[in-house]
Amino acid sequence: MESLDLTLFGLAIFLFAGWCFNWFLHVLAILYGKWKLHRPTPAVPPEDLPGISVLKPLVGVDPHLFENLESFFTLKYPAFELLFCIQDEMDGALMVVKSLCQKYPNVDAKLFLGGKKVGVNPKINNMSIGYEAAKYDLIMISDSGLKMAPDTLLDMALTLTDKVGLVHQMPYACSRKGIASHLEKVYFGSQHAKMYLCADVFRINCTTGMSCLMRKHVVEEAGGLKEFGHYLAEDYFLGQAFLDRGWRVKISSHTAMQNSGMYSISQHHNRLVRWMKLRTAMLPLTMFLEPVSQCMVMGALVSWAVTYLFDWSPLMFFLGHVLVWFLLDYLQIKVIENKPLPFSKFEYIVCWFLNELSYLALIVQSHIDSTISWRGKRFRLRWGGYVEEMHTKQTV
Ligand SMILES: CCCCCCCC/C=C\CCCCCCCC(=O)N[C@@H](CO[C@@H]1OC[C@@H](O)[C@H](O)[C@H]1O)[C@H](O)/C=C/CCCCCCCCCCCCC
Ligand SMILES: O=c1ccn([C@@H]2O[C@H](COP(=O)(O)OP(=O)(O)O)[C@@H](O)[C@H]2O)c(=O)[nH]1
């Protein structure tokens, strides 16, 4: 009996300590975000800036593709080339790129069709020819759904100092109409940003491949881009390859502005489930950490702990916990948005609860099957982050 008491006491102390650590992370993320993000970009003589090859892997067209790609043609940076990679020659994105090349004939832009099969990851396959043709040592991988501010490339290049090998942008989102867009902002501005900013402070690898600038010669030392084609989460392994070679990996002070023209709550959820599956396969520990780091789960566990330890009312404790979390998330989103929020306080309440509650269901869903669907292809995940493509049998 005594050993059971001791175990419960130890568990309650552990949960309470984890809860205190969580508040530390919350406050740290807000303060670090305030300090790190949205810094003014200094003016630098153009001759001091290295050239950059920007790889744009494209699949399909959405209503914002033209404006998103156009934002790369209007970047304020002295020397860069745009390398558009399109895997399917019939893809409508081809027309969009061609019309932008006509509109901006002075921008150094090239088109690569068909890709090259070097592994399982279709994004890597798509980018392979463009990667080989890149003429600068600095390459940037930039997903199709991003819209970039004119000075962001400059900010990223200035963050890439001597010891830094890779600079990535923390994912966030442009303001668009509707609840799905608000939900996306609430997710990326709250729990995602909290972990992302803290991971950067503690130098934990959380490289996200939607927008990252890196030194090509280091990628070559690691075996070239094709080495990362075995994984779907090529971004995490790219970041790790830089860290393993003694390079620093940093975040830019500009966030990655996702601006896909096709967005809905179910698309957002499917994407989060896909990412969770990748994280679980790569880093199995996140399978345990992720649920307990959720507001509602942590609140319920620690309510028990404080009742056991201090005889506090579990209900009052839980409600207070949720309220403080909710308010800190609001402060953090405001720091990341850095301008008036595009939604009302009521919409924030709805999206915050929707995000917190649906995320728990998504965690469960992510463990139900280990296959991943991504842009029309299906993959089976293996431990360690390896993947196999699943081919559906053709019937005649
Ligand atoms: C109390 C401590 C609790 C710690 C709990 C940790 C739980 C982790 C929960 C959330 C982490 C969110 C922040 C990381 C970003 C992850 C986003 C993601 O999963 N992206 C993956 C997919 O990206 C796309 O993949 C396809 C590619 O082609 C696209 O271009 C990509 O955008 C991506 O592959 C994964 C990247 C890295 C995941 C690392 C996760 C480790 C995070 C640990 C943070 C812990 C900080 C705590 C500090 C003490
Ligand atoms: O078969 C594919 C799937 C994706 N991509 C590219 O990979 C990037 C990321 O794709 P998506 O936005 O679907 O990934 P997510 O951010 O949702 O993980 C985009 O530029 C896509 O065009 C690609 O080139 N081929």
C-alpha cells in the first residue's frame, strides 16, 4: 500500500513539475517571439549579398497560385534565380509560370519539367533537376502555397551568418476569409508556434521544409538532395544533416506566410494528421509528449495531481488552467500576427476551442493507420521516418 502511495505521490509531483515547465515554455515563446520576429530588415550593399537559387516545386493550380508565385518575381534581392519544378507536363501550373515569366522578362526564371526519380519523396523527385541546375551555392526550397514579402529573402540571407548553415521560416498563414483560415491562424499561432519557438531557443531540430534557405555544398557533403528522398519528412533530416556537421540552424525573423487558395477545415485537419504520422514515425517520443502537452489533457491530469497533493478543487483548477492557457495563446497570436487580428474575440473563442478539441481527435486518428495520402499518392510509413509508395493495382 505504501509503495502505491509513493508511486502516486511521485506521479503527482512529476505532473505538477511538467505543468510548471509548460507555463515557462508558454511565456518563453511569447517573449522570444516578441524579440525575434518582425525585426526591421537592415539595408545592405547589394555586392555583399550572395546569389540564391530558389526552388519552387509545383503540383496543380489553386486560385492563389498566380499571386503567390508573383510575390517571388517581385522580391527585393540583388541576385536570385527562380527554378520552377513541375512534375507533370499537363499540369495547369505550367501556364501560370509561363505567363509570369512573360510579365517579368527581367527576372532570371527557369522551368524544369518531369522531375527525376531519385527516391520515394515526390517533392524531392520533382525538385531534383532544378536542384542540379542551381547556379548558386545558396538554395532555397519554397513550397507552392507561400506568398513572400519583398524583403523576406534578404532577412533570411542576413540570418545565414558564417556559422549558420540553414535558415527556416516558422509556418504561419495569410489572412483569408472564413473560419477555416481563422482556425489555421489559431493553430499555427498557438500550440505550433509555442513548440517551434521553444525548439529554436533550445536548438532542437524542428526544420520545416516549406521555406528554408541552405548551403548547397553541405547538402552535397551529405550525399546530395537525393539522400533525403527516402523520407517524406525530408525537411527534418535536412536540418539534422546540418546539425550533425556542426552548423547552426536558425529561424528567420519573418514567418512563412501560407496562402493556399484551397483551404477548408477538413484539408487543415488532414494535413495535421499527415504531419503527426510523420512525427510519430521519425520521433516516437512525440507520440507520448504530444497528447500530454495539449491544454485539455494536461489540465485533466494536473487537476488530479493538485487534488492529490494539495486537496484543491479539481474543477476550479481545471477551469483556471484553461482560462490562463487561452489568454496566453491570444497574447502569442497577437505577437505573431503583429497587426490587428483578422477575427473578432468571439471568432477566436470558437476557433480556439475547435482547435483544442479537434486536435485530440486528430491524435487518435493519426494512430489508426500508418498510411499517408499526399497529393494523390499513397505511402506506407516505417519507423525511422522511411516510406514506401503504395501502388494501387490497375484493372483493365
Ligand atoms: C512540455 C514539452 C512538450 C513537448 C511536446 C512535443 C510535441 C511536438 C508537438 C508539436 C511540434 C510542433 C512544432 C514542430 C513543427 C512540426 C510540423 C511538422 O510536423 N512538419 C512536418 C511535415 O512538414 C512537411 O512535410 C512535407 C514537406 O515536403 C513539407 O515541405 C513540410 O512542410 C515536418 O516534416 C517535421 C519537422 C520537424 C518535426 C520536429 C518535431 C520536434 C518538435 C519538438 C519541440 C519540442 C520543444 C520543447 C522544448 C523543450
Ligand atoms: O507529389 C508532390 C507533392 C508535393 N509537392 C510539393 O511539395 C510542396 C509541399 O506540398 P504540400 O503543400 O502538399 O505539403 P504540406 O505543407 O501540406 O505538407 C509543394 O510545393 C508541392 O508542390 C511536389 O512537388 N510533389
